[in-house]
Amino acid sequence: SARIRATRGSARPGRRRVGLSTHVQGLSSDRKRVEVFFHASGEVYLAPSDEGETLVACLYWADALPEGSNNEQRVLKTLRSVAALHDRCGEIVFTTPVLGAGPLGISLRNPVSDPVVLVGDASGAPDPVTGEGMSLALLSARPLADALASGDPRAYIPERRRLGGNAGWLSRWILRTSRHRIVAERIIGSLAKHPDLFSKLMEVGSGVRRPRDLGLVDLFRLVS
């Protein structure tokens, strides 16, 4: 899919983000939900896996990737830099290779080139900070099915662009906010107090609403 994307043209973010993912044992994690922690240059995601393993995904700004002779050392250094994980890191053992990905957050100008139609991450994916990749892929399936049923695959393009644009808008908004700790903490507090506002943001990310549906009152509530 990467080769096809290259031939169709893609837009990459100005400041690149990269990710490392692996499975480990020896790290205490919540077995019922995905946990997200912030570190100095990005986020750490922990998700329960089989046989007591934990899926670890570390995201970074590419120019702030931690030093280390290999990616295992980088992941360990990142985990140990998160204060909330100090008491949860035991003798960590890597059970799968550390995989890298980047740049994160790629949009595709044209997902259709007869007879090829790109779907899922191959058709462009928002930065994983939103957790919207799977949602975007599923939401895109219906307009693609409708386009194929109509005999005009290119009818899929505008709806896929709309859905991808919304998810991309939300990821860029989160990343810009996260660069300013005081602002980010205030917004997180506001979203906790106003769950309806949180739902509205999620609806923008999933394409149910448009970014312009967030009015001045909503923006005031975010920072108040």
C-alpha cells in the first residue's frame, strides 16, 4: 500500500511524528481498558494483550526521539520516564520485536485509481493520538460500498476526504494543544466537567459533525 500511496501523492505533516510498538511482560497494566500517558515528547499507550502481556505503543516527535542504541532501549527509557509507571515497571521482557512507523498522520489526495481503490490506513490515516484510525476505516466502508454498488468508484472520493479531513482536524487540534501544558490541563479539566463538549469533539472526529459546528460558546467553555 505504501508504494501505491507514493504513486498517488500524499500530504505529510510539517513536524513529523513517529511511533514504536511492541509487546512486553513485567509491566503492570489495566486489563480492561487502554491507558494513555503523556511523556516529554509524546504519549505512551498501554493495552492488555494475551497471556498477561501488555501492548506498548510510544509516540514521539521525530526530532525528540530518546537516545538509545536500539529501539528496545528507547521504549524502556520512555516507560521509566513516566512518573505514573514507576511502580508498575518490573523486570520488563520484550515478547515481540519493536516495530517502528512514521511519519504518522498521512492524508491521501486521491484514494481511487481504476481499478484500485484504497481503504483503511492505505487511504490515509490521522495521527494515532485520536484513536480514530479503526473508526475512520469502518465509517469509510459504507460510502465505498455505495460507490461500488452505483458503478462509480470515484463517488467514494469526496466522502472519504470529508471523513479523513475531520479526523485529521481533531488530531492536529490535540497535538497543538498538547504543546502547551497549562492550556492542555485547562482543556482536559473543562472536558471532564462538560462531557457533552467531549462528545461533540468526538462527533467532529468521526464525521458526524463539522469543525465549524463548534461555536464560540463551545470554545469559551473549553478554556474556561
